[in-house]
Amino acid sequence: MPTPEEALVSIDRVLRDAARARYGVTDLTVTFEAPRRPEFGDFATNLAFGLAKAARSAPQQIAERLLDDAIASRPEIAALVVDAQATAGFINLRLAPGCWQRVIERALADGSRYGESPRNGQRISLEFGSANPTGPLVVVQGRTLSIGATLAAAFHACGYDVFTEWIINDAGGQVETLARSLYARYRQIADPSFPFPEAGYPGEYLLPIAASLREEFGAAYDAADESIWLPLFGTRGRDRLVAEQQRTVERFGIHYDLWQSERELHESGKVLAGIERLRELGLTYENEGALYFRATQFGDDKDRVLVKSDGKPTYYCADVAYHYEKLKRADRVIDLLGPDHHGYIERLRGIATAFGYEGRLDVAIAQQVTLLRGGEQVSMSKRAGEIITLDTILDEVGVDAARFFFAMLATETPLAFDLKLATEQSTENPVYYVQYGHARIASVLRNADAAELALARRGEHLAPLAHPSEIALMHRIEDYPHVLQSVVSSLSPHRLARYARDIAADFHAFYGECRILAENRDDRLARLALAAATQHVLANALRVLGVSAPESMDRLAAD
RNA sequence: GCGCCCGUAGCUCAGCUGGAUAGAGCGCUGCCCUCCGAAGGCAGAGGCCGGGGGUUCGAAUCCCUCCGGGCGCGCCA
């Protein structure tokens, strides 16, 4: 018995043969899709609509004839198809359960690797989540982190070598602001009347850092000149805050291969090298003392400043150099940026094209998160002081719920995130539904006879699987590798989160319809195999999402 | 003014390259544990898919336009 994919290849062939024989149409593409409504079968094709004009007849009539010519009259195809109908111009097919059972065989054989693709040697550089080193990570960054990390894991599962990078924006004026704010806090420990800078960072998170600097330095810098303390406090503050950001990221279950300091890019000469390369290419010019990049040659609105008239390079300049580095060492570079970077996309693409890497850079924008609390908008400006840190959310809802929730939404959709719902009703988070599915299977498998379960896992006793809820679940399992591919090809990790929910729903429905530990031994073996296969897929999907797959969960108390 | 994103059920959101009666969760109304975990299942109510044109056998999906909401348009980062 062929797999569903193989069966569709055969059916595709006979349908095209039939179309050629009857209507003389040769350049025909047949696409199959799973219809929304299960009563329309496992797969449907709309090819009769495309033929209608050339064949000069109604789609429904064409569908009926193709069905007669291709499916019914070919015994080898008829054996794969238990039901085939032409309705409203569509050809609806129901595959033999044996095709679906092949999927379970495969899932059981591959286990924790099911859905993965072989290594393909392609190198991906993925940058996401980067932040100023001037404060703790906030809730909104949880979204970028979650999306980026899931994307990275999906690329890895699809056979790519993924290199994840974070850029520390530590070369601009904001580090000076940090230094002044921190210095003021340091002085205030000894002299509470010491003025806090007007545009400083008022957050409480600087207080413990100031305290530890006081402990280390004593009063050593109270009378020091600004030229002495400014770089020192800037560097110390950056190091402490980056370390805290790294702790939060790690706690969120995310690993970075590189934490790239922007300052380091300058100090190592890489920025100069990047500018030099552009100069060689004839893509720079000077105007009023500043150095410009000819961005308009690459579709940008205006040329962009690389080096300001005061001799200091811009942030963009560092990014030019950084992207030059990334493009040289990766086959494909992906940036996942925040919503305030729309205007930046063309500029980045310009870099790639200028350096001769056109089409190798993708920039995705994760849209804004608006914070609400009980329907009221929460202001999130750092200057106003009220910041909701990512750690706060992790404390309240846990890593699993946060990872799943943020990955669940399409990247380009703005999100209204209600803190009250997230914290008070965390048990309503769909992640628990998915995890419960996994735990429920684990529980059933524990109740099974160990020897029998081992036998079932060999995937040799699947023949009884034919109930609609069993077919639906097998179909869903078959879909998993395609979902992973689609996550990667469209940079849409939310599809995986949706899929996890869907397969959990299919399992729960199957569980309600069919008793897994059935009286009949054949049924029992087959259903144990299906449950075990489902468990693998759930665990694999959750792993990519960065969510744990528990063997058991605490029962909720009855109301 | 120009550019990007969004507008789908009371709320939060799916709907992949155009397909059949537009889906899910939460919330709401009913059922279902002498049986593998009720954080579950089944059934139901709830929609001019922002408005208007167009393309198509067929449009939530593509094109144009208008209306709403958000965000960008620095020698800031």
C-alpha cells in the first residue's frame, strides 16, 4: 500500500492521462487539497474548473467523466481509493485506510525525529530580539524572542544550519544616558539630594547596580571628572544589564550563538572595513562633511549617512558592516525586527544588493504588542517608569504559556495583550490543552501492558485503524512535516502553534470516540500505536515551540 | 504628504499559492464520568469577512478607491 503522498502521485498521473485522452489538454497541473468539510473526503481537486473552457463543458460533467476514465476504470487506482465522487465540479477522494496507516508506521519509526529533514548544508543567520543594554527586557520583546526562537528551531528541523545572533546596541548615546543615570544613583546613595538627569532612565532596576558599584568603589568617583566616570559607568551598566537580559533569555529557553556588541564592531575595525568596501564599489560620496551611501540606487527614498560630519559613524553604518559580515558567512540572512523599523527595511536590502548578495536577506517585522490591563491600555514608556518586564510575565504565567502564547499569533498581526487575562486566566491558555493531550497519552500508555505496547510501537498491527476520528488523526500526523516546511518557507511560526492545538483536538476527539485500551486485542494494538505516534508528534511540535511536553499534569480541583 | 502593517463572531485571533455551507479559543446555553486523566468530549446560539467598485465559472483572499486604527519617514539608536 502506498503512502498518501505516493497515492496522490499515481492519481495525479491517471487524471492527467485521462484529461489528455479525452480533451487533448496537456499542460495541466493537478493540485490536491484537504477540503474543509470531512464529508468531502480526504482530498479534493478542482482541475475540472480549469478544463471547462478548453473542453467546452460544465465542470461537473468533466469531473464525472475524469472520474470514470481515471479512477473507476483503473483497478490499481481503485484499490487506493475507497470513495470517489464528483460534486459541484470538484473531484473528492477518500483514500484507503491502509495509505494512512503507512504514516503511522513512519511516525513510529522516526519517533522524536519524525517531521525532520536531512541536513541540507544551507547556513542561515537569524537575528532577533536585539535590544538596547539600558534596562530589563520587557513584555513586548517576549513576542520577538518567541517567534525568533521557534523559527530557528523550525529551520534546524528542516535541515538548515542555523546561527542565532543578538546585537547589543552599546555604541550610541543611550549608553551615555545610562552612565549618567547610573552615576546619579551611585551619588544619591551618599547624597540623596544629588540631581537625577532630566532625560535619564528612572527605572528601579538601576538601584541595585548602583549599590554594588558603591560597595566596590566607595566614594572614589564622587569627586572624579566626568571624563573618568562616564565610560566606566557606561561599561559597567551595560555589562550588568546585558547579563540580566541574557539570564531572562536563557530562562525563556532561548539560546544565542552570538551576542554581538556594536561597540566591538567599531573597535575591531569591521565597521571601517565595511565602509571601505562600499567606497571601493563607488557607492559612497561626501557631502557637507558627512559620508553618504548611495541608497537611492537600491530603491531607498534617499541616500543615507554613514559617517556624520562630526566624524562619528551612525548606527546604520555599524549595521552595514554587521550585515556585510553576516552575508559573507551565511547563505541566507534573516532579521526579525520590531514594528518601529519599517522604514529601515529598504535600507537593509540596499546593503545586501550593494555587496552583491541580492535576495539573500529577508527582513520580517514583528508587529506591535499593545498592553492592556482589564481593557485599559497600559503605557509602557521607560521614562514614565511603568515597565512590565518579561521576567514579571514569566513569574506569573510561566515559560511554557508565554512561549506558546507569543508564538501563536501571526508575526504581522498587531496584538492586544491583556495582562489581566494572561495572569489570572493562565489555565485557559491553549498551551495547557496541548500539553494535556501529551500527558493524557502518557497516562494511557502507562496503563497498557508493557509488552503489548512495545509490540504496538513496531507499527505492524495497524490494520483496524479506519474510524473517521482515527483517519482524521492520521491525516493530521501526515501533515506535520508539511507544516514545518511552511513555517520555514513563509517565516510563520504561528502555524506550528495552531497545528499543535489542532492535533491535540484531533486526539481528544479520537479519545472520546474510540477506547484505546479496547477489549479486542487487534483494536487495542492499533490504537496504542496511533496514540504513541501522536505523542511523538505532539512532543516534537512542542519541542520546536520551546514548550515542555509533560508526562503528567496536576488535576484541577473540581469547582 | 509618502511608505509599511492591521480591520473576520461579544473578546483574542486563524483562514497557506483565489474554491464548496468562513473556522478555533475564551465567554454564553444545554447534555456526557459504574469505562483508558472532565485541563476532556458532543450539541447549540452568535458573522452585510470595515464600505464601495472591478477581475473571475468562483473573492475574506487579487486590483482600484474611500473610511477607521497602529507604526515608520533624523548627520537618533
